[in-house]
Amino acid sequence: MNEVIEIRHLQAEDYESFDAAMRRAYPEMGSYWPAKSLERLQELFPMGQLVVTINGAVVAAALAIIVERAKYPDEHTYRQITGEYTFSTHDPAGDTLYGIEVFVDPDYRGRRLARRLYEARKELCERLNLRAITFGARIAGYREYQETMTPKDYVQRVKNREIVDPALNFQLSNDFHPVRVIRGYLPGDEASGNYALLMEWDNMLYSQRPATAVAPKTQVRLGLVQWQMRLYDSFDDLFQQVEYFVDALSAYRADFALFPELFHGPLMAETNELAEIDAIRKLSQFSPEILRRFTQLAVKYHINIITGSMPELAPDGQLMNVGYLCRRNGTTERYEKIHVTPNEAKYWALKGGTSLQTFDTDSGRIGVLICYDSEFPELARLLADQGMDILFVPFLTDTQTAYSRVRHCAQARAIENECYVAIAGSVGNLPRVKNMDIQYAQSAVLTPCDFSFPTTGVKSEATPNTEMILVTDVDLSILDKLRQQGSVQNLRSRRHDVYSLSSAQLMPKH
């Protein structure tokens, strides 16, 4: 069974697994959070109590309160900031999100769960229009050096990468900076030499104007992989390159990674002596493992992955071209190529799919159309009617004329449906793979054409025929304004009184 990872607010039924995970994280600690303290935090500030669950069990947590930072000197203690552990210091009108606990079950470390919690805290800080995130950080690695250097010197050497302190290195890499060294922050913290660091992250979006109601995330970062077709020694060798790109996009904190259609085509080199129809069926044998590995990478690197496409055998024995959305919480969704090209039908005997739908993600509602499907405006319009904000188009084109068809149709879909369209394809050549010998691509993020968008309708584009990644930020809130106040309103101006578009069989109810 796939692991389902979820970041959510702490609930009463989590107490037992919360306690078990914390005891594994701090086996030598003398005391642990009692249920009444967690209940009190939930009562005071439910949004600030975050947990990561895997298949429903808590494996990591981050607890916080809000304080008015000016009321507390830099050199305060944990007892002072928590009001002797009563949380009477919590002030809903305060200006700072103060972290009072973070832990990860040791059985689940190395899976970037702490980073997910830190990112969730940052989003909460921005949504509540708070000035900063602050917390007192242990420097457990200092004990080894306390006889030879001061805490200040230790911190500086960690910053210079002369000393490895995993916790402090992690905090620094996540844009937290040390404010000052505090003595006696946590009583009995001998591993830190009885010192701690006051760490802070500044909210660059902070405004002294009153905060508005909490709003959903609207800033989304798209990562597109312009994939180089080349021969690989093995399946593992190919996926080493896949993980390299996922890792790179995750390092840029992309919300999505988009791979091209049939990007794993080089694996057919091993069966090039077969007829095309037999080679593509051999390729389909890799599809279950591809899905499994992409699912793992989405969780490991905390990024939603659109897997491009892969051949898959249907129950009736027909071969279909399908792909998957692998969410970073471990869940997956399947999409199908509805229209196959004449070439795909002739050489590979591919069969068109019969299912179309949008997908909800933590970064907006999306749709996926594989290559040729983007040239049929009805499909994107059906997705737009279900509230699609971003359309992803993984494609595979051999010539510049074929690419231009996809590119110009994708641009039209962005205008018609008032959405962003991200297209990603492959480049290079495969002299040992029949029917996939040459490729041409220029991946891009396309927008509607109005005053809030680039005048060309092109948000960003890759260098043609060059292996690379393209990282682009889009703002979903601008789409809402466009749909209400745009110079033209393509969705609202449709004449439903004279024509209609529907497909009850193709699209399930959302």
C-alpha cells in the first residue's frame, strides 16, 4: 500500500500517536507533552499546531503560539515565552509566530518532513500577516567544542561549513538567521552547553496594515523538465537522471515537476530489433515501476509530479498512453490521452482513452492533456468548467512544425480558458529507437493575454532543443481578477443560449 502523507492541524485523536512519536524522537527526555497542554494549544491557536501523518499516524509535529515580540527581551527563556508552560503569553493580536516545538520520529528522518513543517509555518506566517517566525534552537553539537570555543565562534564555524551541525545547518538553509546566543534557555540542556540560539525568519510580505482573512495559497512555482533523449545503460540509470531533476526542482521549492510525454522512450533501444508495436508493448512493462518510483520521489522531495506519460495495457488488452499525478502526500491520480495521433495508431496501435477530469492539489486545481489532446479545444474547456487553474501539457514532437502545433494550441487554451498552461517536451535524438529518432521542444509557461500578464502571453520559455529545467512562479489570484474584470471574459461571455458543450460519459462528476 502506498504511504499517504498529510500535513494538517493537530486533532484530539492524534494524542496517542503524537506522544509515541515524540518519545521515539527524544528517548532521554524526562517529560513529554501532556494531553492537557496539547488541548490548551488547540483551544488557543488551532492553526498553529501542525502535524505530519503517514497513513493517519503522527510522525512529525510543529507547535507554535503568537506573541508580541517587543514584550520579550532577546535573552528570554522557554519558561518565560510560554508563560510557565500555560501559554498565557499567546496573543492573537501579536506580530510574531513563535515555535515552541518541532520533532520528527527517527524512523522517518531523511524524508524532508521537517522541511514540510517549516514551509507550512512560513505559509501560515504570511497568511496571518505576522512579522516573523522566531524560536529558541538547541545547539546540541556544541558540547563537543565547548572547551575550545565560545557559542558565537561555534555558530560562525557552522555557518562557514567548517563544522557540521545537522539541525543548525538545516535551519540556516531554510532562511532562518541567528539573532543572539541565549544562556539558560532550556534548563538542563547539557548537550548544548546550556546555551541556545534565538533564530528568526523574516516575512518579506509583512505589512503593518491590519491582516485580512486567511486566504488559500495563490503563489505557485512550476518546474518543467526539458528532457534530453539519450541512450541509458539501464532503467536505474534513467531514473538516476529523473531523480536529479526532481531534486533540483525541489531545491528551488517548486510545487510541481512536469516531465514530457514518453520521456523513457530510450529504453526501447534494447528491443529495437522488434517491430514498433512489439517494442512499445515491451516498454509498457516498466510502467508500474515508474509509477512506484515517481510516487516515492514526490514524497521524498516534497513536490507534486506530473509523470509525463507511459504506455499501459488496459484490461481489454489494448495499449493506452497514460500518466499520473503523484502528489507530495503520497496519493496518485491517473489521466489518459484521449486522442492518439495517426502515427501512434499506425505504428504502436495505441488506443485513445475515455476519461477526463481535473485534480485538486495543495497548489490549485489542475488539468493534464497529453500532447495531441491540447489541439482539441473542447477538452480544455471541459476542464475549465470544472475550475481548472493550471493546464499541464506533457508532449513529444519530432519536428518544429509539430512543436508549433502544440505550442500555438496551448497558447490558445490559455486565452480561451483564462488559465496558465505549462508545456514540457523532449529534445535530442535516438538513432537506435524506431519511430522516436528525433525530437524538438521549447518548453514554456503560457498565460492569458491581458494587462496583468506578459503582453506576449509567455510567462517564461526554455532555450530550444537544450536539456534544462524551467522554474516559473504564477499567481492564481490574478486569474480570479481576470475572470471578473478582464478586458475580455472568454468564460463568462459564452452564448449558452445558442450552443453548449457537455460530456457526461467522458467526465465524472467532480
